[in-house]
Amino acid sequence: MTRKNKAGIIIGSILVFYAVLGFIIIPLTAKYTAPEKIKEIIKRDVEIEKIRFNPFAFSLKIEKFKIYTKDKNNIFAGFDSFYVNINLTSSLFKLSPVISEIYLNSPEFYVEKGIDEKFNFSDLIPQKKEEAEKADEGKNDKKFGFLITDLKIENAGLIFADKPFNTTHKIEKLNLSVPFISGFEKDNETPVHIYLSAAANGADITLDIESRPFLKSLKSGADIKINNVFLPFYYSYLKDFVNFTVSSGNINLELKALFEKADNNNQLEAEAKFDLNDFLINDGKSSKIASLDKISIETNKIYPLKNIYSIKNILIDSPQFEIIQNNQKINILNLVKENNSKKDEKIPNKKDEKKEEPSDFHVGIDEIFIKNGNISFSDYDAPLVLAKDYDEPVKNIISELNLKIDNFSTEKNKSSDFDFKFSLNEKTDFNFNGNFGINPVFANINSEIDKLYFEYANGYIPSNLKILIKNGSADLKSKTDLKIENNELKLSAAGDLHVNEIEIIERETKKDFFKLNNFEINKLKFNLVPMSLDIENILIAGINQQIFKNKNGRFNFQNVFPENIEKDKVEEKTQKSETEKSKLFPINISAITLKDIGADYTDFTLEPYFSTSFIINFANIKNLSSDAFEGADLSLDGKVDNTAVLTANGKLNPLLEDLLVDLKIDLKSLNLTDFTPYSGKFIGKAIQKGQLNLDLDYKIDQRKINAENKVFLDQFELGRTIENKDATNLPVGLAVSLLKNRKGEINLDIPVSGSFDDPKFKVGKVIVDVLKNLVVKAASSPFSLVASIAGGGEEIKYIEFLKGTTEFDPKSVKRLEAVEKILFERPGLNLDIKGYCDTKKDSDALINEKFEVLVNNKKTALGYEKNQNLSEKDYLNILEKIHYDVFNEKFNSELDVINKISEITEKVKSSFKITDEDLRYLASKRAGIVRNFLADSGRVDTSRLFINETRIISPSKVNDISNSRVELDLR
């Protein structure tokens, strides 16, 4: 055998051995020993159906490889086949692995997270992280050359069983392709393409990556598409944290990103498109909370690492919200469950935190569009629902909501346009448009509200306010400008408000309570800094207010308004001290116009009931200003009870810190017969006829009032008697007669003055007290009440006489003349005349008069002249004869002439007896003298003069007035 043949045999033998070793021995040995070795390491059963190795092509193929889970119920990891082909020649030449092909077919994995939060591979996790990192330290710095020209994974699958959430995730049909990847420096610029597609829980995922991973710049790009992500599938991860269920919703995402690493300036550029379709969340009981047809977000170029976001458009299509308030909770504000935070979580110490300067944040959105929105709000906590006055919740619906914003930007001095529209309850249209910016903050808003119906508020009227709004709407047009400068909000607004056809009824009776035809505010201008308000005109027209008092004495508004409302107002006012007062900001109202403002009043406490009406035909207030101390001009024209004319003119300014009023009010020809129900109740008399005129002049300044109340009653007469146990017993009729002149007129002037700072001062009480005092005075001092007619006071009722005579005391003549004039001027008055005597002085005077008669008669009988002067002796002679005539005996005495005259005189006078009848006769004659004096003037009819019998002879003592008098009483 030649050497050449031997060499061939040796080489052939080696090749045969190499072939047998590679094709047979190594695969068989690996097939039977590898599973056991792997099992020893991972503690899991391992199966390998076939291993093939081609020693000449240096390729390896493994078929049907399986690693079972510990419980042997599932395949933990496995594949149908794995093929790798190493280019041995190139690898030896490059001294680095060069792989021509790697192919993995149908790999599958099963990952399970148990109830104990541990994974089924937790026991395979290597040593502590710190040790692993230490072991790998420095390796990253070593360069490793390799080349793979074809890497494919087909039909891969992953099952992840998440036991704590009872959810199983499936990734299917995962295909990965990497045509070329090289770690050699010369290939650093050659891009690596990675193509991936998969189905994850029903969602389609595709990934196209182009990267240069071995360059320092790490320049990479990615194109990611995710379609049909079904949101309800992931709800189990939310249910412990939220109070809603996700019933439907699909997400689609497209993302293109480019990353490049520079020295200290990493750059990430991206474009994205996000769609959320058919989204619906429920409250867990099949009741919808919110839904939308679509949310679409499409970006331009965005740079997240630089906080620069340019968004092409944001579309929200048909958002719908079912908002419910019940038991003080609103469903959409209660979507997140409470007490989910970790209690033991350490609260960071803010003092130790290093504050980072915020980076600039730039957002630009070409268009934001919300269309066809709908919001339904059902309120079970509305006052009238809680009060059981409403059987169902109060419900309001916002529909056709559309919002469009163009060119939104966070950049400085950028402006965005917006247009916002919606309808409320399919009746009211809201329109807002304008522009705004956020750097700096500003907004210019044009607003228009068409027919905002007040009935929407019915459910929210407090339950103790027993009214309902039957009709009424408002229209508003306004323009608002706001901005923030130097951290201060500056706002100005201008607009017009029109309120139409308001009707308010009582909730229980459904009777009309209040009506207003028209309320307008025209050309309103408001400024916040500095605060000011200017209004060109306020119009109030067509008020018809029904006011009545029921038989129980309650007004209808008392049944409507809470009983404690007035008390609350008083307490609130009491709590305000003078130091709390501040000057009102500037307010200027060019004109306030009132038209057809009326009220009807009915009092059912009276029988018959009383009814009247009041109407302001026209009123105008001009130039009302918080800065004008002279006050605004007021003119008013109206009527009371349809016939009496009411006018007012003057100035007033309620806007000042202290009310300013200079006002004259006139009421002419108010018919008083209609007030008989009141006169019958309070004075027991009907009003037969009469008219009332008022002339009021009120001045209020610096909280002080000076007022004149001139009352004129024309032809006022009381008529028939009306039986009423509550009627006063005061002589109202006498007061009327005292006050009414011969023309049938009564003129009263009631001045009022005081200070509102005096808690006891009230204008109404002062006037009522004055009128009451007039009636009281008519009873107690009638002459004082009419003293102004003829002068004097209450003393003119006393007509004094000389003692024992019917001759007037000189001063009484003037008194009688005054009384005569009073009776003439007050033809409705009658006079009672009663005579009196002084029992001592008048008796003495009568005795003296009787004695003088005896003396004169005796003088005549003895031939003396009646008025003849006598000597003492002759006078004594006459007295002795009188003594004999009286006593039937002679007067014997040793006294001298003078003493005899005195003693006889006293003895004879003592024999005279003055009886009560003598005094009554004198009193009666005096009364007659007075009556004749008054009648003799011819102006006082005797039918008005009545002499009263004197029963009590001596009157009551009056200082400085003689008991010898006649007393006069007016009636």
C-alpha cells in the first residue's frame, strides 16, 4: 500500500469517524443526556424528540423541545424546531461567530403569576442582583464581534396566567425577522432591521425597527402599529381601584419614533396617531356613566425629551355623560375607590428633596374638535326631590355640544380661536366664541344665550320657599375680556340682558303670585380693576303682584317665604357694625325706567273684605351714581285704586353709604268710602263719603330724616254704626268734627324728624302716634285741638262769672267770642253748656243781695229814695224796722250806733237761707246767659247749643279758674 493510499485511508477514516461522531454519536448523546442535565439545573422535566447536527455544514437542528412546569400540567417553554447554521470558515477567519441562519419555529412559553405574587420561574432567577451586576462588571466595555445574516422566529406564542387577577394573556402568531446584524466595527453604519408582528389578546401588533445599535449615537427608528386593543379585557386590573366597569372600547396606535444619542443632548423625534373607539363605561349595574364614539389624536413632529409637542388634531366624537347626584355624591366624581393608597408608604421629606428647575413645556395643537356631545345630569339631591315634592330626579340635558379650538399653543404671545356651542334641554342655545392665550393668560369671549328658561331652576328652589316658576326666560349677549398681569386678574365685560314674561305661582295652590313682562339691562359695562359698573338703561315693565291677607291674618307671601327670612335679615343687619361700612365702588346708571308696575291688595280678615290696587304708570330715575351726592332725578306717575292720582318728584341716591332722599309725593282724590271695612273694624263706623289728598315732603341725609306729612281730607263724614267688639271707644267722630272746617275740609300737618341711628325711632310709628294722639286729645282737650282757629287754649271752655251774679267776668267775654268763632268754623260741632256755682262765695253774695233788697224796699216804704245816701241814724232806724219785721221784736241793745248797725246786719243775714235750688237756679241762669250770647251773633244756630241740668252745684277745682262759672264741652 503506497503512502498516498495510506494517507487517503487515514483521511477517509478520520472523515468517517468525524461524520459518525457528528451525525450520530453527538446528536444521540445530546438527546439522552441533555434533558437530564437541564432537569438537574432547572428542576423541571425536559423532553427533546430529535437533535441533528451536520458537522460538515456546522449546522444544528433541534426538534420538539419541551420544558414542563413543575406541576407538569403545562409546557413552561418549548419549540417545534430550532435551526442554526454557523459559517465555520468565516468564523475561523474572523475569529468571531458568523452565523448564516438562525430559525426558531413555533416557540411557546407559559408564564404564571400565582396568588402569592410569585412567578413560575422565580426559582430560576439567579443570585442577588448586586452579585450578578458585580460579576458582569466590566464586561460591557469589551467589544464582541459577531455576524448574523438571517434570524427568524415564526409562530411564537406566550401564555401569561395572572392568577391574582384571574386573567390569562395570550400572545400568538409572533413572527420576528432580523435579516442582518453585525457587531463588527466595519458594519456599524449598516442599519439593523427588525420586523415583528404578533397578536396580543386579540390586538394586532407590528413593529419595524431600523437601528445602528453599535454606534455611539445609538441612532434608531421605530414604526409601531397596534390595532384593536380591547379595553374590557384589562378591566380586572382596575376593578379594585374604580367604581365602574368598562363595557367596550378599542384602541389603535401608530407610532413613528427616531432616537439619536449625542454627547449630552439626546434627541427623540416621534409622530403618533391614537384612536379610541366605541368607549363605554357603566356603573356596574348596566347604567351608562360615559361613552364616546371616538377619540382621535394625531401629532406632527414631537420631541418628548425637549418637552415639545406639536399635535395636528384632537377629535372627540359624540362624548356622552350620564351624571347622577345622589346622597351627596356625584357618580363621575366617585369613579376612584378610596383607601387604596399604601398606608405604610413613607412620606418623602420635602425638605430633603432637591428642587429641579422646571423645563420649558411647549404644546401646539392645530385643531381641537369636540362634536355632538351630550351630558345628562340627574339630581336626586335637589331640594324639591328631597322634600318629596318631585317624584323623579331633577334632570337637565346638554346636547349638541360642539367645541372647536384652532391653533392652541403654550408659546408666548400666541393666540387661539375657539367656538363653543351647546343646547340645554333642547330649548336654550348657548354660543361662546373668541380667542384666548395661556402665556400670558388672556381671553376675549363673545357670549350669546338664547331663551334660558327659569323653570329649569324649579327643582332647586328651597323646599321652604313655596313657589314655582311657571314661565319666564332670559336672553344674554355679552363680551368679556380678561387677562392676568403681574399676578392680578383684570376683567372687563359689556353686554345686554333681557328677561321676558316671568310668572311665579304658589306651589301648593297654583295661584298666581308674581308676574313681570319685561326686565332689561342695556349696555352694561363692568370693570374689575379698578372695579366699576356703568349701565345705560334698566327697564322694568309689567309687574302684576297679587298681595292678600287670609282670614287668619297671614299674607300670601308669608306662606311662600321661609318664616325666619326676616329674622335672619335683621340678625345679619345687626351684626354689621359701623366700622364695617366701606364706600361702594363706582356705579353709574344713566336711566332706570319703570312701566306698568302694579299690585293688587285684598284683605280677607275684614267683612266685607277690602280690596284696592296700586300702579306706577311710568317712573324714571336719571343719572344714578355712587359718586353723585346731589342724588338722581326721580319722576313718577301712578294711580291708587284706579282713580287717585299719585305723583312723585325729587332726588334720591340709595347707592351712597348713607341713604340720600329729597322727595315730594302727592296723592290726589283717593276715595275713602272703599275703606269702610277698616273703619268699621277699628272705629265702628262706616265712611259715608270723603276723599284723601296727601302732600309728603321727605328729606333724608346723614341718616337723619326731616319730613312733612300734609294730610287733606275733603268732605269726610262718618256714617252708619257698624257693630264690632274690637272697635275703639275713642271719640273719632268728635276728632273729625273738631278738625273739619265749615267747608268740609280737614287739614293736618304731621312733621317727623329723627335719626335712624336711634333704635327706637320709626317713621311709621311716629305718624301713627300723632294720629292717635289727635283722637285722644279730642276726648281730653278738644278746645286745645282747635285753639288755632281763635286763639287761646283749653281755658276757653271756662266762662267765669262775678260772685252771686249772672254777670260775666270781663276776661270771659273774649273766651266766648273765641268759642263762637270755633262753632262757626266747625259747623259739625255741638256745644254742651253747664252752669256751676261756688257754694260759699255765691251763697254769700246771694245773701248780701237779698239783704240789700230788704233795705231798699224798706227805704222806699219810709219815703226815701232808693239810691239816697242816709245818715247813720236814719240807716239804723231802717235796720231796726227790718229786724222787727223779721224777728217780730224790737232790737234792744246798749251798743253805739255803729255796732248796732253791724250786729243787726249780721243777725238779719244769718236768718236768710240759700238752698241748693237757689244755687242751681243761679247756675242755670248763667248757662242761659252763655247760650244767648253765642246765639246773638247769628252765626251759630241755637239747635247746636244745649244747656245741661246742673246736678252737682260746685265743679271740680281748676287752678286760677273760679268755681262761679259755666263749662263748655264740644261734641
